[in-house]
Amino acid sequence: MRAGSGVATLGLPDSPGVPRDASARTVVVPYNCLDSVAEAFDHFGEEIACVIVEPVAGNMGVVPPEPGYLEGLHALARSHGALLIFDEVMTGFRVAPGGAQERYGVAPDLTTLGKVIGGGMPVGAYGGRKDIMDHLAPEGPVYQAGTLSGNPMAMTAGLKTLEILERPGVFQALQARMSTLCEGLGQIARENGIPVFQTRAGTMACLFFTEQPVRNFADAKTADTARYAKWFHAMLERGVYFAPSQFEAAFISTAHEDTHIDRTLEAARDTMRAGI
């Protein structure tokens, strides 16, 4: 089992504290590889309870699903009696107002969401098919509660965030600014002979310092992390704070204006001209 972008950045194999039995009961397969999922089902059959996936991988940079991948996962899970669970902690409200399931037209059985649903406040949520959710108390035997469940401040922030995102043109403007930023960064990299591979899904994006297309974690690891570290620090010195890890995603928000995009591209031009 792997523990995400932080562990990938530090080059650690996994995360201490995960019980060996939990690892033994989890089958890990490469992202964007339906054949591996099919092989797992062929081997384990009905022992597989569910397929859990980030519909757009965000813990290895940003890696969108290839055409047919999510549809294939849905079909495989359904044909073997397993649930399909979308981890939309990062993609929820970012790749589309309705998350990746709206953008790609694939409905999972269950969905998990993180603090994005609370406008950045500490909150999480999950939901899904009625027949599954009916298993939760008080309708069913599965009890779920938490100290911060329904916290008034988080709920207020979340409702306001959703209200803003529903305003006409807001999400479209976010996507347009991210597109302008990505196109500008790519052009500047090409002008300076710096090999990059860019990915984007809605308002999520990543700049991989590699010539190789990135479709899974093995591809992402071909990126030049030393060069990314120089990029990060050089941009920071110029007043622009990118994610400190090559394996993290870049987001954009309503707080970003066109002037911020222009300033970022100016800093990127200076940085790449300096030959990071």
C-alpha cells in the first residue's frame, strides 16, 4: 500500500502503522490499466468487495483517466458484484461542479469527499446509492458519528462555497484561468528547451518535468524531481508558491484573478530563462 504524494516525494515505500493484515486484504493495481483490474477479478473473484479509485489521480501529480477507463471499472465491478467507490476528495467540485462523475459521466456506487465540501474547513462526507446508505443508523445497523460531524462553522462555509460555485460563469472562469496558466507555462517551457509533460482536468493541473507521457505512477516517477525542486524554490523567490512536490496537484480558486496568472507566467519566464 502506498501513502500518497508526500511519501512519493520522500521516496519511502509505504507508511508505518498500516496493519499487515490490511495490506494483505488490499489488491493494488496500476492506474489506467483495466487489464490489471480484470486479472485481479479473475484471481480473487467475489472476494473483492469494492474497487476504490481517484477518478482523476491527484496523489501522483494530476493524471486524468484514459478514455474508457472509468467506464471499464464500472462494468467490471458491476459484473462481479463489487462496489465502485470514487475518492473525490481532490476532484470534487474541482474537475466539474458535480465532480469527476459529472465530467466523465460515470456514476459510482459510493463517493467520498474531503474538506473542499467545507470551503477548506475540516469536514468530510460520503454518499451513494440509497440501498447502500440505508444500512447506516438509524435505518440500518452501521453506526457512524464524529465529534465534528455537522460542525456549524464547517457547514456554513461549505454551503457558501457551493452557493458561489453555482453562480453563473464562476466555474467557467476558473477553468479558463487554469487553461491560460497551463498554456502559458507550456509555451514558456518550449521556448526555453525545457522538457515538460502537462496534464489538466477542470481546475486541477500538473507540470511534470519529463518528456514521457504520464498515465500512471510509474510514468510519473520518470519526472526530474531535482529540477522540480529548483523550479519550486526559484518560483518561491519570485513570490509564486507552487506545490512543493512534483507529485502534488495545482489548483485554482476564485481568489485568483487574471493579474495573478500574468504575474505567475512572468515569474515562470524568468525562472526558465535562468535554466532551472
